[in-house]
Amino acid sequence: MTALSIRPMTPEDVGETLALRARTRENAIDTEELAEVYGITPESAAEALRSVQAGWVCETEGRIVGFAIGDRSNGEVVVVAVLPDFEGRGVGRTLLTRVEEMLHAAGHDSIWLWANPDPAVRASGFYHHLGWRDSGIVEHGDARLEKLLWR
């Protein structure tokens, strides 16, 4: 088994992470859809990393196999994405934990994310297993999940 390493994400990683986002098993979104629907471009993503967001990547043999990003300004976990071949190896959990710790250090006692509410979607079970709870808010088909962090 090849070694995995976690490191902080840099603006130079944006191209590779956006391409990875399109290759996830569930909720894959390509760069065109990210730009058209969400207004996320390589430039805007790199700028966000330089200002309000922070992220981590998981690498093996020089390629990124997962990443997660959080927004320090509002306590949102923006994305957790892992390539299918690396699911079930603790990559998503480790990346999410790094983002949670960063958001807590930024002063957030409660953090949140948007996720598909369908229990058949694997991410729903993943987040709930790790202590995330439904807030009761649903927008555009996604449920807002929240997690309390203690000081």
C-alpha cells in the first residue's frame, strides 16, 4: 500500500483539486458546472484560499487523491472530496478533522455544511457518523448539517 500524506492546500493546488472534484463517486461536479452554477473558477478558488478559506490535500506519489476546504469567515465546511480508489482509508475523515480544527481555532463553536439529505447517499451517513446533525434547513435540495465544537 502506498503511503498517504496530508499537507496544507495552496493556491497552486486549485487546478488539480477542481479536476479531482469531477471524479468523485457521488456529487461529482466538473469545472464548467462549478463556474456556471456556483461561480467558482480556478481564479476565485485560489483567491479564496489566499483570503478566507483554508484547506488540506491528501497526496500519494505526488498526486492529490483528496482535499477539504473550510471558510474561516463563516464556519462552513465548503467541500470534502476523495477519489473513489481512496475511499474507506480514512482520507475523508482526516481531511474533515483538519478543517474542523481550523474552523474551531478561527473561533467557531458551531460549524456547518450542505449535503444531500438522502440516506442512500454515502456522504450523509459519513457526516452523521462523525457527529453532524440535521439543522432542519433545506435549500436547493441540500440539507444544512451542523456540528457543535467545544472549547
